Amino acid sequence: MRIEVLSIFPQMFSEVMSTSIIGRAREAGILEFVAHDLRNWTHDLHRTTDDECYGGGAGQLMKVEPVFEALDELLGCAADVGSAPASALVSVPAPTPTSAPASAPASAPAPTPASALASAPAPASAPAANPAKVVFFTPAGQRLDQRLVEQLAAEPRLLLVCGRYEGFDERVYSRADLCVSIGDYILTGGELAAMVLADAICRLLPGALGDATSPLEESFSASQGGLLEYPQYTRPAEYRGLAVPEVLLGGNHRLIAEWRREQAIIKTAQLRPDLLSSADLSASDREVLQRHWEADS
């Protein structure tokens, strides 16, 4: 999968996209990532990407021309994005493996530090010839949830457009395939939202996690019926009077599975009852829920 971002602060992605699960996925070739600098599609000395709002009002608005021209360039050469200006690409390097392959020569040069690469031009290499799904971040967008993440994880190529200031000139949204909101609050820019989406997507890519079943047993996942995940524990079995439930220590997998399902239902009812209306509940699940409500009343 290939994720690209369009931003006036592409350097913000360097650390996040080179660390932990995302970094390992890029190192393994599971995820490809490129950050494009929107200012490279401006034509004035100051590389201006914002202007005052028509009709007055506080704050600046992102201009329409740089975004349109950037999308024209990036989408118009889907089979060869490398033809974009070299200066328009910001290299966000994948982490260097901790040990070199056995075939690597002993005299191989040391890798360039990530900090030095953060602003270096990316090589003009063409990605897979896939059209990009263009995603804008806005408070008016579709609320991001796990189902939407799963849908987007199936896309071969995403182009995430990050706004700043008071947002975009409204005409920009005519170029969107999807507008997304990550919650009912305001950020200073779309970069953090893009990182959230990229992280959520990366976890679902085959091979990104050490255990392929991990994303199947998490909160909101379809396999959990849209419920919150059950409580989990690790060693020690008791700490400061707080004990691990006995059923988890007994080794009976059937009883453990039943307990976990019951606890997922109860936890969801207590903390996120709004999820129950769309949860996939069996008749026995509803009996558990009914007993919980009766005991709680």
C-alpha cells in the first residue's frame, strides 16, 4: 500500500512514519510513504499558501490554486508520480535495520541520519500505477471509525490532504473523494489527523503486526461484533490486593472465551452503551446484557 500526504509541514511526519509498527512495515516493504510539500506548487517569492477570507472574518484560509495544481500533478501522473518536481517530495526514510543482511559488504557506508534526510529531495521513482483516493480532513467530514479504517486499508493508494489555519477555500473540496473528521474538536492542522489515520490503517496491513490475529480481537473490530475489547491481564497474578480473575488462570479455553465475551458485553454496556445499537449480538449475548441490566438496576 502507498500513503502520500500533501502538507505545508511535511517534515512533521519524519519521526512518526519511521517508528515502531509503521517504521517496521515500511522497512519490510508492506507500506510505502511519501510526504509532498504543498509550497512547491506556489509561484510567488514567499511561497504563499493562504490568504484572507472574502467577506471578512478572523484567520487565514488555504488558497485553492496550490492544492489544485498539486493534485493535477500528483493524480495526472498516477503511473509516474516521480515526474513531480524533485523538490516537491520530502523523503521520510524508513528506519535502517539494526543489523545488515549477511550479503552486505563490510565496507558499506553508514546510513544518513533521519534528521538529515527529513528535508532531502526524494528520488524520482515511480510508485505502482494505481489511482489515488483523495482524502481531506475537515470537521464536516465523515467520522473516522474502525469500519472506515478497514475500508481505506483496502485501497492501494491514498493521498491525504492536510489543511491549516481556518481550513480550505471551499472549492478545494470538489477534488475530494472523501472528507474525514477524527472527532468533534479542532486541531491546528490536518497533519496529526493524517498520522492517526495512517497508524490505524498500517495495523491492518497483512504482515504489519507480529500476530496476524491481533487486529481481529480489538475494540470495534467486526470479529468482536463492534464491542469494546474484554479486560486483559498479565503477571503478576496479584498486586496490591488486585487479583487476576481466577478463570484466566485455570487454562480452560472454553470458559476463558465465554468469560471474555461476557466481559466485552458488560464493558461496552458500562462505558459505551451507544455501541450496543449496532453491535452484532447473539441471543446468548442479549441474555448476558439483560442479566447485567437487572443486576445494575
